[in-house]
Amino acid sequence: MTDDSHPLRRRPDDAGPTAGWFCVYRSARRNQAADAAFMLTAVGIDNFMDQGEGFQWQLWVPVEQARAASHELELYARDHARAADTEAPLPEIDNGIRGVFGYLAVIWMIPVLEGYGLLGPETLTAGRMNAGAVADGEWWRTVTALTLHGDFGHILGNSVFGVVIGLMVGRNLGSGLGWLLVLASGALGNACNAWIQGAAFTSVGASTATFGALGMVGAFMWQRAGHRAFGLRRSLAPLFAAFALLAFTGVGGENTDVVGHFTGFGAGVLIGLAAAAFAPDALGPRRQLWCGLAAIACVAGAWGAVILSLG
């Protein structure tokens, strides 16, 4: 609202650019007017912005919707002011470095073991994602496939992306719990991908998990970050940023498993929303350590299942 007039008290300079429009909001800042416009659009009130005299941004609505718009803007301003008083930043649980080192150790251990002849072609093939085999009960492939890569460029790319996202995971959810949930999002993403793609589909790579981490962090921050209170656009900013990064990095390349990236991202969003329901910082270092060990045990157990399946 502006301080110089009530939005429903029409003044001579409130005459709209066309008959039937009414100015309900003015602000010297374009982003504030845009947030108000976004909010009105979200509740189904037609509107548009223009720049009036004195470089003030004006928000116009149809006359018949002016009273409803005024009411929504008053509620918006009241909630905005109340939430600003209670905003608190998310606690940083740890620096995320230990989780990143653990991630790199797991995915680089496979080519090292292969190089020493400890993992043969038959074992590696049995660890690949195979939709038909997963449907037949070989669930471990949804995990083991995350640790396999096609070539050096593939594993290098997932290493870099995983480090960047992994640091955010550790800071928001902890290096133990965070990476356990990343593993869960990758496995769930692979299972959904197998169901969508059909029995002949095969794949390898940690990208399903790293995009799961991206979706998880975005959803978690959306639910828990203090800036949720500062308008609808800002409240959705973490999710929009995560999805934009998915769209920018997850759909290119000749052999890119686009469906897997999206299923991993979707699984991560669901897990992030669930994780936001409690306080990961309350776990403490000891429980974070146990969660990290549980993630490593899951990977080791999946590879153990591969070896047992080969007899």
C-alpha cells in the first residue's frame, strides 16, 4: 500500500490508463511491486505494472477486483512484517567437506579396484543399472549403478558437480545424514527411471544421486530458510534455482539420461520436504557419523549382493 492514499479512495491521478482499471499499489522499488503483482496473480486477480510519475512503480487491477486486491495486499503486508521480525538463518551443521571426501572416495574406488583387477567385467556388468533385472528383484543395481561410470570424463564431471552440491548438502543437513539421503534419492530415482524406461534400459553414473541432492537441498531450503517470509517469489527462490540448474546442466549431451536426472531430482525434492519436518542439526556429531557409516554400509552391502548373485 502507499501511505499517501487508501487504495480504494480514488484520486484524480488514479485514473487508469484505460477505463475500468484502478491503481492499488505504488512503490519506488520495482522488485517490491513485482512481488505484489506475483501475489495477486497467484490468488487470481488480474493486474499489470507500469511506471508512473516520480519514477514510482504502479500496480493496476480491474475496478471490480480493487477491493479484493486491497484486502490481499493488506494481508500480504501484515504477514511480511510479522515474518521479518522472526527471520532466522538456517543453522550450518558442518562445512560439508567430510561428506564430499566420502563421496569422492566411493566413486573413485571402483575404477581403482578395476585397475588392480579386483573387479572384473562380469562383476561390473552385474552392477550396472538394468531395468529388467531390477524388475526381477535385483534391487541392489539401483545403488551400485550410482558408483559406476562410463569413462574418465563421466566420473570427472560427476565429481565436480557432486562436490559443489555436496558442500551445500553437508551445511544444511550434515555430512552424514545428508549423504545418506542423497544415496536414497539416487536409488529411488533409479528405481523410478527403470519403471519408466522399460526392461531394456541400462545406465551407470552418480548423476541421478547428484541431481537428487540438488532437488533435496532446494526443497529443504524452501521449507526451512528464513527468507520464505519475504514474498512468494523469494520463498520459491531455492526451488526455482535448483530447477534452473537441473534444466541448464541435466538435459545436454548425446548420452545424457535426462529421465534419470529428472527422477533423481524429483526423488530428492520429496526427501528434502520430508527432512525439513525435523531439525537435522539436533542429531549431533555422533549420530551424523552413524548416518554416514550407514550410507557406506548400504553401498558395500549392495556390492556384496552383486557378488553373491554371481555365485
